[in-house]
Amino acid sequence: MFHWLTVSTTRKISSLSFVLLSFLFVVIIYSNYQTQKIYGEMQEVAEIDIPLSEVIADIEILQLKQHLLMEKIRLQGEAFFTNDRVRQESVKGFDAFSQRLSSQLDKSISILHSGMTLGSIRINVADHQALIQQIKALHSHRIGFEVLFADFVGKGEAHYAVSWDELEKQDDLLDAEAEKLLVNIEQLTMKVAATVEKQERDFMIVNAMLGMSAFAIGGYLTLYTILSFRRKVGSLRGQIESLHRSMSPDAHDESFRYHGKDELDELEKDLKILMARFSLEKDNRDEVETQLIELATRDKLTGAFNRHKWDEQIKAELALANRGHHFSLILLDVDHFKKINDSYGHDVGDNVLKLLVTTLRKRLRETDVLCRVGGEEFAILLKDTRLADAATLAEQLRKSIATLKIDHIPHFTISSGVTDYQDFDDQYKIVKRADMLLYEAKGAGRNCVVSG
């Protein structure tokens, strides 16, 4: 019995046609039902889920690109309005982002409308209609962001602070709506309905005919079922092959076709190969996303974390400090850095900053956070560190820099202000306190550390 259950579908139908002619119609219905079910599911995947997943992947990439554009403007500050090249590049980038997002949203709506009209699939129409409304809402947020950005550029630097706050709020709203849409799409499932009443009546007619002429037409029905089954499985495999070629347009061979012991075995192997390729595509996309995130949080020149990452880390540490943790802060900059640039050129000044970051990193722990917060100004966040230890480390860093002797790099020194978390501190207070200590270090002749 169990051996019979594991043989190919073709052999099952053949044996039932000769041994159980009285149940031939039941076997045919079961085989066709299973075939139609597989065919319907694959048609749904091929025509709706996969194109929609590709659209969503593009939207996620567009979100990351938008974040990079916003970060670029944030770093420029009011200087954004005085740099025509940067401003034009940003405007062009946001226009491309808006047009691409609009195109992807229109494409997703078209996919959903097309899916709801497929005659061979019973789709949960209410969920898809709700999803279309969400996409239209995201369209509205996109248009609102586009209008605010145009207003931000038009007002100029005189209204920078207010316009930028409004633009950031709209950007956050656009992100939130996009994230909500992605979650709802991931949760959306489609169901195939039961056989309709007309199909049942047709099968009953066939059943009556088979009952009267089972011996006469048994062989014909068996052959017809086998050919029909192979045709449908062949159609599925053809769709799978099309998907393979869509992912590898230059592929002209049959290397992804598996030849197994029967049709279902071949279909199963083809599906496994297809899913493996999907997994690889997803891994590649995740790697690209990770690289984009790294670019968005690193200073391009020195490799230290940038101002955006600094704001994120200091807020997180303050939240932990309010629950009993402790941390210290070192604020430092290069002494007479302008003079170095004026005397040796900006290329040498850039090399000084790179050397500074490299030297600092050798002395810091993996848990310490080094950020570039200004031109030649850097901040070091020391987790679980008291003031005395932080001051000692700052002095060691100062000595390391002061004793450097590198060819083609002028001698330079640093000054540091060191403080630690105190009760009721917020980001402004602790940074302001460190900045004042740094100012004292400058006033004391530079190349020194002042803590407090």
C-alpha cells in the first residue's frame, strides 16, 4: 500500500484504470484537482507575487537612496544653497527618486488589478483593494514630499531651519507609510476557491458517461489524463524557465532543467532550483543594502562615523545612562589646522585627518565610538567609562599624536575636552560642557587635555 502511494502519478492512473474502473472518475477528478491547484498556485506566483516582490525590492532601494540624499543635504546645512552644483545634483536626484517611486507604485497597482481579474485564480479581493488604497495613500505622501522639497529649495537659506524641519517630518511620514505598505504586502496571502458549481455538474455528466462506457473509453481517458497532466506540468516548467531567464537574460542553455524519474519529481526539483536562485538574489540585495547603510553612516574622508551616526549613538547612550549606566565623552580637534591647510594644501590637511583617525583607532576599544562632528573636530564616546579613566585615555591619545613622525606629514597636535555623564544631562548639556573644556584647553596653549 505505502509503496503504491510513492509511485509516479502516471503509474497510479494507469493501474487504477485497469484495476479500479468503477472509481476511475474519482481518480481523474483528484488528479485534475491536484494539477489545477499546482498550476493555479504557480500562475499566481509567476504573475503577481514575483513581480510585486521585485517592485517592493526597488522601493526599498529607493528609500535608501532617498536617505542618502537627505543625509547629503543635512551635512551641507545652509551651505547647500550656496553650492550650485550640489543643489542641482540634489534636485535632480530627488526628481529621479520621485519619478521612479511613482512608476513603481503605478506598476504595483497594475499588477494587483491584473491579479484580481485572473479567471483561474480566486483572490481575496478585499485585501487587494485595501492594498491599492494604501499605495494610493503612499502616492499622496510622495507628492507632498515633492511639493515640500520644491518649497525648501525655493525659500533658500533664509528659511532653512523651518523648511528643513518640515521636509524631515514629511520624509519620516513617507518612510512610515512605505514601511506599513511593505509589512502588509508581506502578510498578504491568496487563496484558491473550491471547484465551482458548473465544474461539478460537468464532472457529474462525465461520471455518468464513464459509468455506462467505462471499458470502452477507459483507455482513452487514461491517455487523455496523462497527456493533460504532462501539458500542465510542462506549462509550469515553461513558466519556471521564463523566470530563470528573466533573472539571467544571457542564459541560452538548459542547465537549470532537471530530468527526474517523473513529472512531479522534475517539477519539485525545478522549484527547488528556482527558490535557491531567489534566495541568492535576496542575499545579494541584502549585501547591497548593508553597503548603502555603511556609506550613509561613515565619513567619506576618514572612515570615522559621521554626524548622523553621532546623534544616534549619543541619544542611545543618554537613554542607557538614565537607567543607571555611565559613559564619558572626549571632544578634540587638531591645533592650528587652518594653518596646516594654508601652508601645505588641503591634500596634506586631509592626510593629517586620516592619520589622526588611524592613530586614535589603535588606542580605542571596539565599543568606543569615534565620530567626525566637524571639519577637524572629533568626538569619542566611551561606554562604561568614568571621568578619571577617560582623562587618562585622552592624555595617552594626545601623547601618541604629539610623538608621531611620518614622512610627508607635518607635525601636529590635538587639544581635548573630557567630561562624563552627570545627572539630568541631555545631549546639549554634555556636549556644551565638553566644548567649553576644549575651549579651555585651547586657551591654555593647546596640545593639552582639560577634564571636568
